[in-house]
Amino acid sequence: MEKGKVDVLLGLQWGDEGKGKVVDVLTPAYDAVARFQGGPNAGHTLEFEGQKYVLRSIPSGIFQGGKTNIIGNGVVLAPDLFMNEARELEKSGHPLKQRLKISKKAHLIMPTHRLLDHANEAAKGKNKVGTTGKGIGPTYTDKISRNGLRVGDILENFDCKYAACKARHMNMLKALGWNDFSSLEESERIWMEGVEYMKEFEFVDSEHEINHLIVQQKSILCEGAQGTMLDVDFGSYPFVTSSNTVSAGACTGLGIAPNRISNVLGIMKAYCTRVGAGPFPTELFDETGNKLRNLGHEYGAVTGRERRCGWLDLVQLKYSVMINGVTSLIMMKSDVLDGFDIVKACIAYRLPNGDTTDHLPYSIDNVEPIYKEFPGWLTDMTDFTNEEQFPQAFANYVEFIEQFLGVRIKIISFGPDRQQTIIRK
Ligand code: GDP
Ligand code: IMO
Ligand code: MG
């Protein structure tokens, strides 16, 4: 952490790496936390003092007093879901309105965006992406096609702008053959209530806000959502989300110049998971996969869907380290591997033509993982407090990953609680 600079923290795999927990652990060292992309498709879980919270659109620095939290211009926000999330936090005693600012340039997810999300998925049939159904794709599509509705629009002539967007969406829905509007009126009522609630928050020009903090020598942590393999440019397209989840997304999603970025903190699970459709080279369909799912409680924080599970994929991670310029790694959920006799990590892919490579190819549809096997450590590490306690077999696993990726693993997490974290020397 460097004064007058920003650090970027992001997921290196397919999301759900444990970003929420780490941001919460690291926040005491920062003056501000800012979300730069995504929206309520995210589910960031934090556990402390016996309580569990799942954040969707609100930055994970919200639980610490005296910090500024910013929802940046790159985020897409659903007023109704934001209201539910914020009210829950307020009920549990967290004074949100003093701590949170919202960019006027963030785009609004409308109820009809959610219908369009469902209609697009239905139209794709068996090729559907398996989205979270939160209207993410259609909202970013409207942004890029210059038809979007922004937080700043709430302040002026909003009803008219809303009606024009809705009329456009209704035509699109008709063209897609969508005819289920049974819940639309009620959704719109709650949504408009959410818009009124949002007005109690400070809407800001977040790019000015952030650059002002930088000039004042404050430190800022930019919190990513999703993960690098869900990035719209570099992920497993088209099975991706609709935003830039990589470190460059922090620049466009907050108005930060690239030379202001200091550290890029890359979060990885000690194994791999994925929710929704799309290629996943190390996916396990056997008992080992089920064991990872059960021990890791791998069920989606947003949709409750089963997460697909597999061994760590170092080919994929090496690519993520390159794209993001990762300066430190943070390894999560290594406790989930505590009970395995053998732990595996993919170190190369065999391509359909028989060649092998450790470069992530254009298509990962039909690659076969080549594994290195590690003897398991068979030690419960959930109460460990320092790295001197590491069993040798675990230390070997960590060292191999560091050497393969060329980046040091600075933090290791052994459980969902804030306390179950070791920051290495
Ligand atoms: P995010 O979207 O990246 O913030 O991650 P999620 O919150 O969707 O998923 C991570 C899940 O793992 C949550 O249920 C966390 O409480 C939990 N978790 C985080 N770190 C650890 C860890 O080190 N060990 C275990 N067992 N669970 C963890
Ligand atoms: P966090 O921030 C895991 C996945 C969806 C789907 C694809 C596109 O908690 O890590 P979308 O609704 O974004 O259009 O869905 O992306 N997806 C996530 N998977 N974690 C997430 O967020 C995700 N956000 C979206 O399952 O495959
Ligand atoms: Mg999540």
C-alpha cells in the first residue's frame, strides 16, 4: 500500500475466489474502497464476529468506520436490489449513508433489462451462458450502444427518460418473442421505491472524488468483481460477463490513470470453481469434485447454484497473472484441501492436435489438463496463526505455485473468518 496510489484487488479465476473476505481483511490499511465494475451478479461474502454478510453492489470496506466507499462509474446498479442490500446492512447497525458514495455515471439496471437477460438466454437455447439473471448483459449493452440510463439521470426529468428506455426494451422483448410480463408492474413499483431510497445517498462525480483522494496522498483499494476468466475480452468468451474484470477495468471503471496503480493483488482459490456454462479444463465430475464442493460449500452466493469444481489450473492462472500484472498473490480456501491424500495442479494442456502448451490458447474447449501431483498434507490448518506452522507438504505446494507463476503468495486464507488469515513475511 502506497500513499497517493491505488491498489487493485481482483479475482484470477472464474469468480468467487474470496474477494469479499480479503477486502474486509485489508481495508484497515486503506482510506477508501471502490468498486469498479459488475453489479448485483457479484456476491462477496464476509464473516466476522459470528456474523455472515453477502455484498452484491456495495464495496466490502463498508464495515470499517472512517473509510470512504465508492460505487464507481463502471458499476451497473439495480435500485431495488441496492435498497434491499443497504437496508439489511443498516438494520445490523452499519451507518451506510455516511460511508458510501455513488457515481452519477454508474448505469441503472431496469426491470426490463432483467427480462431481456432472461429472453436472451431463452433465445440462446442450449448455448445459454447461465447468467445470474440480474440484467447485467443488457445494461452494459445499452451503455455501449449509448442508450443507457445513469444514476445522474435520476436528478432530472427521470420519468421521461425511464419511459423512453422501457419503450425500447418492450419492442426488443417483443422481437425476442417474450410474453411473460406478469411480474413487471410489481417489479417496477419496488424499483421506483429503490430509486427514491437511493436519493438519500450522495451522488458524486466519482472520478473527481477518487483523484482528489489521490492528490491528498490517501490510499485506495479498488475491488473487482467476478474474475479474469469472466472478462469480456480475455475470458472464455462468450461464456463471460459483460464487463472488463481485469486490472485495466479499474482505470475505466473509476477514472484512474494507469500510472496511479501500485500493487495488483490477485486472488486465487487453492483449487478452481465456476458457476454457469462454459469451458473449464480441470473440472472434476467424480467423487473428488463432489468432495471439493462439499468441503468448500461451493454453492453460489447469488443464485444458490452448485459451483462446478476442479483442481487448480496453473496454465490459466499464469495467463491471469500476465493480463493483470499481478504483483502479489493471495491464496484462499487452502483448508478445503486439508483432507486430500493427493492434491493436483494442472501445469500444461494437451491440445486437440496432440501438442502440449503452458500458454492459454484461443479456445480451451477441448484441451486436456496435464497434472503434477503433490502429496497431501492431511493436517487441519484452520487454527494456524503463522507460516512456521505449515506442514512441509503444504509449503511445497505453495512454493511450486509461486515458482510456476513467478509471483509471491503474500496472504493465505484458511477459513471464512477474518481471523483465519496469515499475512506472510
Ligand atoms: P467472492 O465473490 O470472491 O467474494 O467470493 P464468495 O463470497 O462468492 O465465495 C467465497 C466463499 O468462500 C464464501 O462463502 C466465503 O465465506 C468463503 N471463504 C473465503 N475464504 C475462505 C477460506 O479461506 N476457507 C474457507 N473454507 N472458506 C472461505
Ligand atoms: P463474484 O464477484 C461467479 C457468471 C455467471 C455466468 C456469467 C455471466 O461473486 O465473483 P452475468 O449475470 O454476469 O451476465 O453472468 O458470469 N458470474 C459469476 N460467477 N462469481 C461472480 O461474481 C459472477 N458474476 C457473474 O454465473 O456464468
Ligand atoms: Mg461471489
